[in-house]
Amino acid sequence: MEQEARVLRAAGGFGRARRLLAAASWVPCIVLGLALSSEALLTAQPAHHCRPDPTLLPPPLRALRGPALLDAAIPRLGPTRATAEALGVLSPSSLAPLTRAPRPSSWASCSGAAAGPTWNLVCGDGWKVPLEQASHLLGWLLGCVVLGAGCDRFGRRAVFVASLVLTTGLGASEALAASFPTLLVLRLLHGGTLAGALLALYLARLELCDPPHRLVFSVGAGLFSVAGTLLLPGLAALVQDWRLLQGLGALMSGLLLLFWGFPALFPESPCWLLATGQVAQARKVLWRFAEASGVDPEDSSLEENSLATELAMLSAGSPQPRYHSLLGLLRTRVTWRNGLILGFSSLVGGGIRANFRRSLAPQVPAFYLPYFLEAGLEAAALVFLLLTADRCGRRLVLLLGTMATGLASLLLLAGAQYLPGWTVLFLSVLGLLASRAVSALSSLFAAEVFPTVIRLGAGFLGQAASPLDTLHGRRGFFLQQVVFASLAVLTLLCVLLLPESRSRGLPQSLQDADHLYRSPLLRGCPRQDHLPLLPPSDSCWAGHTPEQH
């Protein structure tokens, strides 16, 4: 690891070229964040759950279209003639001819104006919605594991470009899907390619930065992803159709591919090239970095060798490229344990949000207010990490975040029906904020303790638990609530076993990662052993030897 660090330092360190590339990697996060957030809107129930059949209306009303048809079809209750919820008051006889909009979305038109075939997703076919969510979850999991392994075998750039190509094609295919089974398969594959693109971009950015700047640029990328989440409802209101929205997402992915597909904006990670022994390819990338930073690659100083000299020494030691597989983790002592703990903590942080969303729903019944509230809480969690993770350490902040998450979940589980409304709202917001911080920090922590040659994004696996929070009102939700609250308490004990990665270089090999041992949780004076009843230092004992006593 020391030799690779000297090579990167000889190439100008974290100079102008690497800073610009790391900052430029924020822009794709807007598109990826927008695409990953679309699941919440695509599976949200609209205000009018069913499509009225005009043939059941009186003849003067059959010519109505759009909102006028919906208002005429909804029954009126009481002397005020107020409208009622469609599914809440319609009798069973009137539900038979009704079908849902082409896709369950909060912006889809229920008047039949949407293009393409219609699919019945209510009543007896209501199971299709959680099935689509589960397929997206499975695609995310497979994308993290399969494409994460591809990042280690074929490189960050190759996986990122391939994922963008597949994302563009699959997004366009979703917009043209003719049947629900076809859409189901496309959503599974699309989720996997989005996860692969985000993972490859995350790792490449992390390996560009030096230890003091890793957290800053990771938080900046997260804030750009939040910006994409905030833009999604505006685009949805603008296009007014889920197919057009999917097509717009595919178009933006294609634009990303057009610009970030060039090596000038997204070069291969020099850390990965050096770790796998591809010195010739690393030489090309590092040479450009040195020239852009104003460093002469062939000029040696008294203190350090030149880039050319360091690369020559490195190529003499490892002339052949070397790769590692996932099975190599099984032969390590502590690396597999660290990855398991961080993947577990991120899984809990992503899945436990269902508890807090469920408690938040009676307090904030609308759709868009919780949506924007969560986006704001994610931004607040990232800012919190920016202010604390470098100052207090990754492990301590992760421990505090997990503690706050578990405590809020247990209080809501035990006394939600006895607590006042403002207390439930406060605990729900606190739990969402803490769980967001746990997920984000687990992803960064996992990338910092895993070696470059096998960095599978263990922390990202936890984000795949987020679709669980959309299964509100399903049977078994209370059991899910109990399980995640218990796992949050268990995570507290596991976090204590992690090493501290703050201000450390990224491990380049399995051996480097295996040397990251657990350190004291809090900084303090080193422990000293003193004789009983004697002060640690006393002038009266100066000059005396143990033999004299």
C-alpha cells in the first residue's frame, strides 16, 4: 500500500485534475437519484383509485372526460354533498366494472387518456404492485453483487459505461412495455443496472480522493442525488404520464453516456489499476494527472522520486496483472467480518424506515409532504455526517446513529398509541434522520475498510431494503417492525467490533484490509500502570532506583 501511495503522490496527489474529476462525478448523481426515486411515485396510490365506467352514468354525463368525469362518478355523502374516497364508499356491485389507471401513480390520468394498454392492479390483482416492488428490490441486490464483482474484475469505468448503456435501453423499453409481465422483468433488470452505475461511480470517486477529502466529496454526491429526488415530482407534473417520464429518464441516461462515456471525464481508477498490477494502463492515467496538476512526471527531487521512477519500480515488482475473486474474502481474518457488519447495519438502516413512515402517515397524510420531508431529512443527515464523521470518527458516529434509530423505533413500537401526536412526529422524524445517516455512513465505511481489489459495496446492499417501506397496511407489518427494532439493538454491539477508517488510506489488497484492527472508541491518554498508593510522578522519588526501595 505504501508503494501505491508514493506513486499517487508523485503524480501530483489530490491536485487540480483529480479535484475536477471528483467534482464532475457529482452531475450523474442527479440523473441516477431521479431514476432511483421514481419507484416511490410509480407505486403511489392516486387520489382516485378506480376508473369509472361511463356506461354506468346517466346519459347526460357520459360525454364527460378527465377530472369532470371523476367528480361526477364519485358518490356524495351527507347533506353537504361532500365527495368521498372512491374505494371507501363504492358498493361491491359498482366496483366490478372499475379498473385502475394504467400504472399506479400519483400523476397518472384515471380518465383513460393515457396511451398504451390498461392493467387492473386493484381488488383481486392488487398483489401485482408488491410483486413489482419485490422485483425492483431483487434487481438492486443482484446489481450490487454481480456488477460489484464486475467492478473488481473489469474496472470501474467499464462497468459504469455498460450500466449506462443498459439503463438507457431498459428505460426506453419500460416506456413501451405492452404487458405487465414484460414490465416486471424490465424493472428487475433496470434496478440492477442503476445499482451498478451508482456503485461504479461511487467507488471511482472515492478512489480519486485522498483521505481528508473523501467524506466531503461523498457528501457532495449525496446532495446532488437529493437534488434529483426533488426534481422528480416537478418532471412528473410536467409530463403527466408515467410512460413519458420513463422515456425522459432514458433520455437523460443517454446524455450521461454521451458525455461521461469519454475517458477524459471518467477515466479508469488508477488505484484499481495499480492494485491489480496493470501498471502500463495506470501510467497513461497518472501521466495525464501529473501534467494537468503542473508536475513533471520525470523530475525527481531530493525527497521523492519522480512518477516515472516509481512506476518503473512498481512494474518490476508485479509485471503480470492479478485479480481476486469473492472467495478470497473467506480466507481473510477480519475483512469478511467488517463487510458483514456494515452490510448488516446498512440493511437495518434501510429497512427500519418502514416503521417511521408508518408512524408518520397519520400525522402527515398527504403524499408530497412526506416525500419532500424525507428528501430534506436525507440532506440534513448528509450535512450531519459532514460535520461529525471526520471530527468524531466513523465508528462513533455510526454507533450514535444506530442508537438513535433503535431507541426511536422501540419507543414507537411500545407506546405509539399512548404518546401524544407531537411526540410520535418527533420520534418518526428523528428515526428517519438517524436511519438515513446510518445508511450513508455504512456505505462510506464499507468502501474504506474493503480492499480495492474486492470492494463489492457491502453498504449499498442495505439500500435495497427501502422498497419494504412501501408495503404499508400489509399483513405481517407488525412482525417486520419488531424484527427491525431488534436488529437495530443487535447492530449496536456489532459496530463496536469495527476498525476506525478516518484519515487512513484505502486498503489496496486483502492483506492491507486484514490489518485494520479495532481501535479504542474514544481518544484519550494512554493507559499507564502505576504502583498502588504511589503518585504517577513525585519529585521525592527522583534519582532513586527500584533497588533503593
